[in-house]
Amino acid sequence: MNPDVYRSARAGRVISVGRGDAAYYAFEPTELPRSLEFTAEVVNALSSADQALGRLAGAGRQLPNPHLLIRPYLRREAVASSRIEGTQSSLGEVLAAEAQVLPDTPDRLEVLNYVRALELGLDRLHELPLCNRLIREMHAELLRGVRGAEREPGEFRRSQNWIGGRGPSEALFVPPPASSLASHLGDLERFIHEDVPLPTLVRAALLHYQFETIHPFLDGNGRLGRLLVVFFLVERGVLPQPLLYLSAFLERHRDEYVRRLQGVREEGDYEGWITFFLEAIAVQAEAALRTAESLLRLSADFRERLRAIRARGSVVDAAEGLIANPFVTAPRLASALGITRQGALYVISTLEKARIVIEDSRGERAVLYVAPEVLDLLQADDGAVE
């Protein structure tokens, strides 16, 4: 890490750690600011993000069956966030594997652990506020049984970590030493709970920045830091459901994402990072809203197709379930609807007749069917206009 590029002490300072050949530089962040003077650029970005998120929240509160959309949304976010870290599972692969109850590959397990970590956190909110204890529990779930599981899941690090290079002396960035971690994590927890005179979205931006800078775990920091954004917004009541997925935007703009985070550390440019973060909120909230509206229209169209051939009952229920996962097998459908295998085969044949599902070549344990129109909507590049 080159100390000469850290030209501002606004967000922290570079310190020297160790002696002799073992010496290296690390970054000690300051406490998070409790107030900021907003530039016109930040104000405009905040207005756009607030409006977009408000529209998404409003739509979320009106959804007749929000769980149908939450399920694929969480998996979209998990796939994109894991892909930033190098995991290569696609959304279609994850959904198809779930529909067939296939054994999890290492890549798929990382994606599903992300979903489970968020679901665990949301469930635990009934007992705990967002705090360091809850963050550790979510981290333990995130790394359960996957690559990095040997790196102390659920425990804040007790040794130095780094980003890039083979060691801290040649790293691109070195977070604070483990000896000062408790102080930084204490400030992070206070920042979450204090009555800070900052808009919630700005606080979310600062929370994510500081978590990534502290890098409190030996592994999984990136995924957990992105997960915390959605979790924080739901916990604060800004979103009624976890319908926002930022990782798709951050993946498309990965270089700028890294550059903006580093810009705070090197130049004290909180405003540049916050503006970028708010742009991500606005773009992805609009994309999530468009996807939700498209899926709901498609669901209504499915009902019309079934009405035209006078299908009802379990067939209609099955068509609605395709919004949550567009893949289906007869055994899984029989279990979900509480019907016989023969009944499930009849339902699928009726869905085929209505041009809702077709056979898919990815079937391994049973014949697999997919609703291609649903899958296309879920796998679209978020409909974002760049």
C-alpha cells in the first residue's frame, strides 16, 4: 500500500505497523461523520434516489403476494453479489437446481448462503436490533460450509487481512490492524443507533463504506457489506420488503465502485462516494419496480390464458408459483400443492397447453419445465438505462 496517495486526513490516516522486513502500512479510519455539508450533486442524487425508492416501497406495500417476488429478487441479488467475488453461478442455474432439489455445488451454495444470511437477519430482527452480534450471526451463515469456512465464520478477525497482493507489504489496500478493530466496530454500531441528523440513504452509504474499510472478517466482507445495505433499509422501514438489489449495478460499475470507496480513503471524498451510491439506489429501485410490474402483468396474462382454456384450481396456483421460481418438476409440484404425481403431471400438461411452460434441457433427476417468459424477465440486465 502506497502511503503517498493518502493525501487527506478527513476519513483516516495511514499508520506503520511492524518492524523491519515485516513492516507494512495500514489505514486507520476516523469515526464516521455525524453531519455533512451536501453539495448540489449530492442533493440532486438524494432526491432522485428518494423518489425512486419511494415508488418501489409503495409498490411493495401493495403487492398481493409479496413473497412471490421477494424469492427471485433475493436470488438475483445473491447471484450478482457473489459474482463480484468470483462465483460463477447464474440465476437460471440456481433456480433450476432449487426446483430439482439438486445437491448444491460450491458456487450455488455460496449464493444460497447469501439468501439464508439475509433471511436469518430479517428473522432475528424480531429479537435483536442491527448490531455487531447480529452481523456476526449473519456472517456465520454466509460462510457455512463454503470456501472460506475455515476463516473463522461468525468471528471478527484477530489477525491482519489485506486486499490485493500476496501480503500486507505489497497489498493495494490494508484495513486497520486487528488491535483497533473493537474501537471501529463500536463506532459503527453507535452510528447505526444514534439519532444522526443525516438522511437514511446517506447513512446507508456511509455504513457500507465504513464496513468495507474496516473489513472486520477474514473473508466474506464484500458480500456481507452489500447485504447490510438492503438489511439496513428494511430495518429502518424505508423498504417494506427486501426488493432492492444493488449488486447488479455495482458489478456493472465495479471499477468505479472500487475507485469511489478508495477516493474516500485517499482524498476524503465522501461526497463522490455518496453520489455514486445514491445513483445505484435510484437506478436499481427503478429497475426493481419495472421488473415487479412486468412480472405482475405476466402473472395476470397467465390467468387469462388459463381462463381461455377453462383451467382452474391447482393449475392457477401452479402458474402463480412460477413467478417465485419459473422452473418446476412434477415431484416438486405435487409436494408444493399437496396433490398426487398424476395430478401434478396433469397440471403441467395444462400449463404447456396454455403456452406457459416448456420442457427444459437442464433436467437431471426428473423432467424439468420452465416458464421462459418469467425467466427472461428475471435474467434481463435489470432494464437499467446506462
